[in-house]
Amino acid sequence: MTDLELAYASCRRIHRRHDPTYYWAARRLPSEVQPAVHALYAFVRSTDEVVDGPRRHSDPALRRADLDRWEAELERGVLTGGSENPVVAALAHAGLRHDLPLQELRVYMSSMRTDCGRVRIQTWKDLDGYMQGSAASVGRVMAPLLGAAPERREEFATLGLAFQLTNFIRDVREDWELDRLYLPAEDMERFGVSEADIADGRATPQFKALLAFEVVRARSLFADGGDKAIASVAPAVRPAMALARAVYLRILDRIEGVGFDVLGARTKLWPWEMGAAVARTRLNRSGPQRP
């Protein structure tokens, strides 16, 4: 294998090891774009390791410095067309081959720097701004890779917001353990939820009402971006996108099914539920029709 083939193979292994659900959804994409998807995922995952991985620095300032170096390595890779780091080498090649807007990852890195310290979000506008970096930026990179026209990229961004918000709803307890709270303070105040409730793991009626509100917001984002984003790509690409969306909608179903008590136990999908999501997408192989 060439050095570039080895670099892509490394990205594929990272993807499969850390996110098998997304990996198998990506495997339903046309073969010519799969390596680039693995490379983009591997870069995002490697960034996450700097922020949250077991070998991360305990000092937030040192983690931010590591992010600076990681971002600089990507910029050098894009500029020179290669890197000694296999993840950067693969992503730089994918960016050139598919004309990807990798400059969007600067916004992504900015949000990751936020995660290096204590996180509290005051308003929905603030959370949207954070997610524009952490999720929408990646959606904008994915859009041209999957063949969407430039005018449809914001629909991919909205779909990315829906995925990210679903993660935040599901992971309230886990994020709290990292001293992060992504539920907007204005929403918590509106529903009468305190940080003490979350710290104590109390899924009060007020907390459940807050989570129900956020679930409706996530479903609205899926409705706004999902169908349009899927309709904007070639038929060969739609099944993978539909599968990813179906899995995340199923997560929201599970959260509703446990009465919005995400503090009691992490809401996960059982294997049979994953199979049901796959079956659901196969019943509608053609995906939504183009508008």
C-alpha cells in the first residue's frame, strides 16, 4: 500500500473503532466518497481526543495549545498537500480531490476550544453559535462531498445542528460530569430547573418538561434540514443519510420512552433498535423526492 492508502486505512480504523453506527452508515455511501468521510471523521475524532481523551492535559490552557498545534498541522497539510500525520494527510488529500471547504474547520476548532474549560450556555442564540462550529461546520464540509449544490449547504448545516442537539439532550449527565452544561440557562429558568437538580441527578417534573421542550426543538431541526438535505443529493447517497437520521430520531424516541429521564441512565439504542432503523430506511430506499 502507498503512504496515502495507509493514511486512509488508518482513518477508516479510527472511524470503525470509535463510532460503528456512523461507520456503517458511511459504508452505504458510494465507494468513491467513503475514504473522505472516514478522513473527516478521523480529524474530528482526533480533535475530540485532545479535548476529552484519556491522555489530555489537565490544564485547559495546555489543551488549547494542543488544539492550536493540531489546527496548524491541518493548515500546513492543506497548503502543502501532505503531512506526516496520517489523518491530516488523508483529509488534505480528500479536500483537494473533492474541493471541500475545509476552512469551515476553523469555526469547528473554535468551539472545541470552548470545551477545554467549564461550559455554561446562557441562551439558545449562544448554543446555536456554539453548534455552528461544533456541528454545522462539519455539515457544510460534508455537503459538497455528498454532491449537494452550494445553495443547499445550509440544510446540511441544519441537519448537523439536529444531530448535535440530540447528543446534548441525551448526554446531560455525562456532560455535567465534565463540568459542561449545554442546556441554555434561559430555558432552565423558564421551566424552573436548577443546576442543583442536575448535580443531584433529579429528573424532576420541571426537568422532564425542559427536556421535552428541547426534544421538540431537535425534531424541528430534523424536519427543517433533514428532508431537504437528503433530497438534494444523488439517489445513491440518500440511504446512508436516511439511516443516520433514522438512528438519531430513534434516540429521541427512546428519550421520550423513558419519560425524559436522561439523568437516571444513558439513553442508548439496543441492537434490535438499530436493525429497525436500518429496516425503516430500506422501506423507503428511494428517499424523498427532489423538490
